Amino acid sequence: MKILKSTLISGLSALALTACSGSDTSDTVATDTEVVQDDAMISDGTQATTDKNIVALAQGNPQASTLVTAVTAAGLAETLSGSGPFTLFAPSNDAFAKLDKATLDGLMMPASKAKLAALLKYHVVAGNVKAADLAKLIADGNGTATVTTLNGGTLKASMNGDKIVLTDAKGGKSTVTTADLVASNGTVHMVDTVVMP
């Protein structure tokens, strides 16, 4: 099955209308969320499988190779392979390419392991947060939702049209480009910019 943007958009729209009208569309939202989960695609077009944990899912995605290298260098592979659940806002290779090369190279050095781990934990939220869940939090928060990350910092989520946008502690913005990639221990959302604590 192919993922249909309209399914995600209709789910987000239903959530937004629910928040405004106060009516109960929980059955519709649950159905839309299930469809998105069942049809989640990795950016290379392969089907996401629920028997892969977050790290294995990232390893199978060619657009996440820099992330996999960073997770390994930071010593977080075991954590993100654990039972979780976790929600990972995963920067793509292009997102990492936006960083200054010297900064990225410096973060990958063994001496920067703790700094790199803190940066990567800023991209992880405890729990299994789907795009529809986040959109509902945004609607309930009158356009903004704040989520606490594993490093103790916060990200602010908002909508820009039908896209979820994260704002980091420094005011930088990152857009979710691919939502709801299902793993056995959580959910991965690909983002186009590395968020900074």
C-alpha cells in the first residue's frame, strides 16, 4: 500500500476541527492514525516494518547514514534499540550537511562524545508520538505544543500549513519531511534541519 498525503492531512484536519468544535472524532482519528502506521514508508520507498527498532530502521534508510554514524559515535545505539518507546526526530543527511563541516567533524570526535550525545538526545522524546498526536497537542495549545526531550530541553511544535515545524532553544526551525515511520520501539519522523539545544 502507498501512503497518501491526504490521509495524514485529513487526520490533521480532523484533529484541528475537533479541537475547535469540541466534537468527538476519536474513532476517525484512530482509523487515520492506524492507516498511516500501516502504510508508513521509508524515504527510499521501502515499507517500514514493525520488527525493526529505531536504530535498525535508520540503518536501512540511506538518507539517515550520518545519523547512524552519529548515534554510534555518541554511544546511543543501545539506548535507542531498547524497549522505549521513543519518538525520534531524525535529521536526514541533508540536515546534517547544513551544519558547518568543522562543527560536524568536531562533534564526531571521541572527545566530543558527551556533547554529541546531548545533541542527539535533544532529538528524542519519550513515548510513541505520532504526527496526529502532535497535531492534536498543537491544536489544543492554540497553535503551539511544547515537548520535553531526553536531554531535558524542550522543543516547540507548530503547524505551517500541513507540515509540523519544530523550533529549538536557539530559535532555529526544522520541518518534519516524512512522518510516522513505525519501529518496534517507537516512531521516527525525518526532519530537514538539526535542532540545537
